[in-house]
Amino acid sequence: MKIVRFNVGDTLVLKKSHPCGDNRFKVLRTGSDVRIVCLSCGRDMTIGREKLDCAIKKVICENTDDIN
């Protein structure tokens, strides 16, 4: 299994969309459980790290200044 690197504040694009129709989520907290919020409807949810790693399609970093 591949571990996806992301930080608090990053936007995650998931493979499947949320019931509201959007598939973009902002990371609020990281750890073994990750807390994310839907950018369309504002729904807040906590997902296990392993399950979320499989569902991520793309990570959009908040700060592009950190990339060398």
C-alpha cells in the first residue's frame, strides 16, 4: 500500500464524489484518523488513514513555497 503525504490545510481530490456531488475535501487534522471537510456542503467527517489513502486521487498543496 502506498502512503500518501499531505498536511493540514491541503485539499484532497478523492476518486468517488460526496453525495452532494463534489469530490474535493480540505484536511483539518491528520494522524491515524484524518478529519476532512467537504468544500461544497461543509460536511465534516473523520476517516481512517488506510481507507483514505486508497481513496485519494490527487493532493493539492496549500503552500507551493514548500516544494523545492
